[in-house]
Amino acid sequence: MTPGRAQLRFLGFMALSLVLMGCAGTEKHATAPHPIQPALDASQTELVRSYNRQAEAIHAVNASVQMNPTAGSAYSGVIHQYHQVNGFVLAVQPGLIRVIGQAPVIGTNIFDMVSDGQTFRIFIPSKNEFLVGSTQLERATKNPIENLRPQHLLDALFWMPIKDSDSVALEQVDAPPARYYALSVLRGSAPNLELVRKIWFDRSDLHVARVQSYGNAGRLDSDVTYRDWQDAASPTPQPDAPGGASRSDSAPSALAFPRTIHIVRPQQDYELSLNITRLTLNTDIPADRFSLIQPAGTELVNLGAGRQEEQP
């Protein structure tokens, strides 16, 4: 073989090698799908019983929280300059709740909200406004501050039990890698049934993962997800108190509660995440902790009737 031909063969070999190396370097590897998690089994009756047990077990919540509003939502209209707000939540069945949001580090109040189940009151120091309205008022306003509703948090903390008379349907939902049971609670009678709630159970542990609440004509009013369930201490009721009344002592009993709650309110156009950093369940909370008086010099805003005079 002549030197010219040998050189050409060598160059051809090198070129082919480079092409092959380039192909190997750009070879795409398909990402393996996440394996579906092992799933626990439960019957519809067992799921209803588990949900009702949790709903009936919680009657008071005392928590320190971190609140994270979603950008563009109503809550961000109040705390737009903060990525995260520290706060406190006090709630007692059936309708008492107080929520205080504070600025990080300096600890000054950004808002203070209470509701007694009939009326809500909200104080916004930065606006020097004191808002008052009926808990039944769900009309969204152009001012995002006026869309705040403490009872929305109350609904996320306390669940309404499923009644024996309720119509309930069960389905299995696969959303890899997770698997769920979904209980649909219906109202009315065939053929005019309407969805009231949809309760999702994570089949990896059978904890409630999501509760969706619906209004008239299938309108989604609330979509709340629950994560990071942990045991929480609560007083143990003692049935042997004088007169047959129950009492509580210092011995704690284990009761599970989620540490992350994400609330979506489509009709009010806001989302809010609560990360619970400290939690006590079912302890006595004095009634005066739910009292919020209009501070002097603030403007009273009655959301059902418009603005009123300043409080002298």
C-alpha cells in the first residue's frame, strides 16, 4: 500500500471514530418514570369513619405559623413587601378564630383578624382601616385587602363531618407516583345530585391529602391540601370528674395534624400556605382572646354598607 493510500485510510478511520464518539455523546437516555408508591387498602366505610374521627377530635387549635401568600393573590395585597409572614392562629369550634400576621424580625402586626361565626373584623394598621362584615359576605371587591376572610382559615382547620344521611361515592385515582381514594359527598337526589365535597386520601398512609368544597351548580369554592401529618399533643379527657363531667389533665394523647396547609379560594382569587411551627390542640382558649376592638383614629369600613366615620 502506498503512503498516500495509508494516510487516507488513517484519516478516514479517525473521521469515523469522531462521528461515532459524537453520536455516543449526544445519545439521549429516557428518564425512568417514578414507580407508583405502595398503596394501602380501605373500604368506603373505613374512610368515612377515619375522616369523621379526625373531624370530631379537633375542637381547638393554638398554633404559631409562617404564612406564604401567592403572588398576585388577595393576601399579597396586604403583605406584598414580605415573602413570608410570621403569625398566630387561635381557633375554637364551632366558629371562633383569630389570625395575627406579623412582619419578620421586627414583629409588628400587619393584620389582625377575628370571626365569631357570624361577623368578621379585620384591622389593617398600614391602611389605618378596620373592616367589618358578615361571614356570609363572599362578594369579591376591587380592593384586595377587603377580600380577607378569617373564616376561610377556620374552614380549613375544622372539617364538617359526613352525616349518615349523606350520599357518598368512592373512586380510586392514580396520579403517579401517588395513589388516592376520593370520597365524593353529594346533596340532593337523583337525577339532581350536586357535589358538596371531595375528600382525597393518600393511599401511602390513608391521611387526608385534600378537601375540595363546592357551592351551587358545581362551583369550586375552596381547595385545601394537607401535608406533613405529625402527632400533636392534646389533653386527655377524663370521664370520672365530679358530676360526670369530663376534665383534662396534663397527660398528652397522640393526635395527628398536618403541618402544612395550602388554601386556594378561586372565587376570592387568593392562595395562602400555612406552615405550622408550633401546635397545641384542644386546650382551653379564653374568650377574650377573640375580642378585637376598633382602635381610636381608624376608619371603619362596613363591607356590607360602605365606609363610615373614623373612630374618635
